[in-house]
Amino acid sequence: MGSSPAKPGTALVVGGGISGLLSARELATAGLDVTVLEAGDAWGGCVGSHTVSGLTLDSGAESFATRSDAVARLATELGLGGRIVSPRPGGAWVQLPDGPRELPKTGVLGIPANPWDPEVRRTLGIMGSLRASLDRLLPASVGAGTGVTSVAALVRARMGARVLDRLVSPVVGGVHSADPGLLDVDMVAPGLRTGLRNHGSLAAAVSAQRRPAIGAGATDPGRPAKAGSAVAGLDGGMHTLVDALVADLRSRGVTLLAGTAATAVSRTITGWRVDAAGAPFTGDLLVMAVDGPAAVGLLEAAVPAIAGKQPASGPDVKLVTLVLDQPDLDRRPRGTGILVAPQTPGVEAKALTHATGKWDWLAAAAGPGRHVLRLSYGRVDGASAQPGGPDSDEELFAASLRDASALLGVPVAAGDIRDWDVVRWRGSLPFAAVGHRARAAAIREACTAAGGLAVVGGWMAGNGLAAVVADTREQIGRMTGA
């Protein structure tokens, strides 16, 4: 687009998730008159809230990665810096077919920084740790080439099948709801292969990524953090970030229109037009902050180069939240939670978070003996097929009682439950299939070339708040010349 553009006067943002709200804030800061169009009735997208047994809880994302300071910096700007908190020590576990094991103290997507850490050795066995340690002897070129590769292909080549099956598959299934053989490693673990090239081994690359950014929950750099602690949260829940963003936008005069679904996008002589809720909206600049299939579907008529290039929809994820009275859980038998290996018999959940065991603020709000558990269901196992399992709320509730009892080793009965809720995220998680990063980059390039148009969100940036916040700010900065 040549030199930095003059700053026009108006901007439209389609989508009121974190990327859309942050885009609006960046545009308003640059002096534009901004309107945000959101199809639903709530702001924040996957960072939502719900009330269960009188407790206001996160219904989506409940933490953020601390490998960069992107989210911590935004929280601080919004006046929430003093509310950034680290999880309680104790770490997370993994449920394997032969029983529960602690996850490695240091890892990325379950990939260990040291195959000989006690937790890793107990999980892999001596032969598994020996195979994994060959990673440090292999040429850095193995798995670090320019060709697109999956998480599974990289891990198998560098550390072997046992690391993949017993550590990586449960973590990737719990975090991304998909088989690691389906996922583009450069999308779900950005910078990991660059680290491999720079540091000479996958383990060293993992170790470098695990060092928290200053101001983002960093602790003593000489001590390894427990598994699951390369994240931080907010006292009161991550949804408070959305509340603060919305309040900030209102104070800047941004127009926020919920229940206003975009149905068509077209070019005008001076900019862009969006038809939504039966009315036309126009702006000099346009930001598309919706999921990949929706973004391409809306834009392909105006940007023919992207026609027919919709990415795959993400998995449907179902979250069951239980609030229960069970003092036996006070001892936190599985630390902050437990991830489930796909081949584990008798358990339908892919992950369980012991929320009151993870966050001190929530334990205090719940009170003695009362606990909050969150179980996650839904995983793409191959060829975009999703395995059967509990579907109705009643089936999910019954499964959650069985799974919580099995995973925690503590009986969880219907009589213990004070309240419960099911939240469904239909296709909300970006599905970063192998090759997705290159395809997304091509779509973004075509949209940028159209002029006055930016495409943001998890399907472009990668899953996780840290990636989305950093990428959104970069894209809007380019658009405005900031």
C-alpha cells in the first residue's frame, strides 16, 4: 500500500470478541470514529462469564499465556494490572490408560524441556526418556525446515512416539480440542521451530519459550515453574478484561451495537459498506474480527482473491461447570486440573480444571469445602470428524459426575452439587489444520492489498489471548500508520 496512509475519519469493526474490541480501542486511540457490529447479545467472544450458584465465573478463557507481556500490558492499560494473579502451585496432571501422572514442570504443549525431569521419567519410562533425549543429538534441521509440519510430526521426529502419546496428545487435546497430527505447529506454537533452529534442539526451544515475560507473572528465573503455571489470570476472572475494555470504549465514544449481525460487505467509492440488521453502515476502514469461515464468506465478493478459501470450522466444545460441596477436594488431589489422553478408557471428558484449586481468589469467594470444577468435552480426531459422546445437558451432567469422580479419585455425586451449567462453544476455537498458517497469510495479504481492510482474530493469530492481542495491535497499527 506504499507509504503510511492518511488517517481517515471513520472505521467499522465486525465482531465484538477480544480482537474486535481491541481493534476498536486502537482505532479510537488513533482518532477515528468507530462503530462495532456484534451479532450476539454479549461482548468478548470466547472470553465470557456466567453465574453458577451465585459465583460469577469465566464461561470461556480463564487464563492467558505469559510467554509475552501482551495481555499483561493491556490489562495494566485498562487499570487491571494490580489484579494479575498466578495459579496456585501444584501444577497439572495427565490421565493415562495406566493411571494419573504429573505433567512436566517445564513444557510447551506437553513437550518437555528436560526428558529426565522426575515427572517426565515417571510418565515416559527410562526408554521413553532415552529416546526423547536424542533430540539434543539430532541436527537442528530435523523438523525445523521450511516445509509445513504438524505438531505430531515434529514431536515424533525429535522426541519419539511416547512423548507424543503420553504428554503431547493429552495437552493438545485439552487446549486445542484436536489431534496433534491435524494441527499446524507454526500456528499453535508460534516461534517453536524458529527456537529449534536457534537453540539446536526442541527441548532447548521449549525451555526458552517457558521463560515468562517480565510483568506477566514472572517468578524466580532460576526455578522451574510447575506445569500449568506458564499462565496467569485476573482476580475476579478473565471476563473482567472484557468489562474493562467495553467501559474504555464507551468512554472514548465508540458506538457498540450488539444484536447486529453483518450479512454483506461491499466496497464503496471511499471505503467500505456493511449491511447488518437490515441497515447499511459505512466506514473508511473495515476490520473483520469474526471467525475464519464467516470472515471469508462475508469478504469474498469484495475481495475475489479469497473466494472459496474458507478455513475449516473449529470443533464444537461443551463446558460443564459444577459447583459442589465436597471437603475431600480441599487437598487438591490433581493440583490445578487434569488432561486426558485420548486412549484413556472410561472417561469422556478431555480435560478437567479444578478452578477453586487453581485460583486463590475463587477459593476465597466459594468458601470452605465448596469447589468449582469445569469439565470440557469435544475433540476433532481426524478428517474433521468429531467422536460421539454426551450431547444433551442431562447427558453431559451425568457424564461430568462420572468423569470427575474417576479423574479426581474422589466421589462426586448428584447430591453434592449445589448448581451446574453447560456452555457450548460452537466452532469458536480456530482450527489450525496443517497448512492453515500459510493459507491464512495468503488471505490476509489479499485483504491488505484491497486497501483499508484488516482481518484479525484467533484464526489469523493462533489460539490464545496472548497471540490474539499482540497480532491485533500489530495489524491495526499497520492500518492506521501508528
